[in-house]
Amino acid sequence: MEFTEEQQTKLDQAKEILQELGLPPVQYNDHSPLVFLALANVKPDEAWEVATAPLLPTYVITDFIRNHYGKDYKPNSREMIRRQTLHQFEQARIIDHYQGDPTRPTNSKNNNYSLNQPIIDILKAYHNGDWKQQIEVFKQAVTSHGPVSPKRWIELDQSFRNYKVGLVYVTAFPDRAEFRKMRLI
């Protein structure tokens, strides 16, 4: 499929952002950047500063891509989008998944997805060149592990000093054995 020059430019920018966020190369195809653009609600002729984070079910994502980027996804493509893109975005902490009803199946068409605020902040900084610095902060935040020491508190405070929301420190462990080991430190 041929994209217009505006569409291709926006698609290339989305690929660059996904690459800088550390996603694997399989996510640099046209498919994942289109989903990313839909989640950001950014049309080909718009700047990244207009990015928002609406709650979107997969069928609205495909409608956005069809209407603004000319790529038509069939109704049965929802599961492919969920498995090949949304799950990877969720694991990379790029999006949040809102089920609403905890009994709703994972593949329900009523599940919603939304970019999280740090990603929106990165997109809004794209035009002025500060976005790569914000990505570094984002990567530090999502890859921290082990107990939060006083040294790490200071590092996180410095990294997030320009954010208006407060910080919440959470220590998580992959299993009980690791928890017990860290508890003894």
C-alpha cells in the first residue's frame, strides 16, 4: 500500500519513537506504528503535540487507521492487533489496558487501551527535541528493580523533578525467593 508523503512522515516518526523506546525490531513494521498513531490520536497532518490518550477499543483503533492512514483492517484483525501489538505495548509499559469488568475475557471487543501519561509527555516534546531525554527518564523508571534504596529515591526524584504528579515507590519481586533474599539485605 502507498502512503501519502504526510502519512509516511508520521509513520517514520512513530517507528523512530518505538525504536527509541526500546521495542524489538518486529515492532518497527508499518502495523505497530499505525496502532501507536491511533492510540495517540495523531493524524498525518498534525503535530505530535496534539497527542491525547483516549480509551480505545481495538475496533476504534482500526477505524482510525482506515480513516486517517488508508490501511483497511478486516473486522477479524482485532485479535492480531491485540496479540502482535497491544500486548507488546502493554509489556513495555507504553499503554494501559482497561478491562472495566474484571470478568470480561481478554479478547473482548469491549476492552480499552490508552497510552500512559509519560508516553504522552514524550510525544508532546517531540517537536522541540527533548523527547529523547524524556525517553531516557521513562526507561529508568520502568526498568528499576530490587528494593528502592535512599540512593535510588534521590535518582528518581532528580529524574522526575519536572513532573507535576507525585511519585509512588513500589518494590516488586519476580517470586517469593527473590523477596526473601532482598529482605535479608
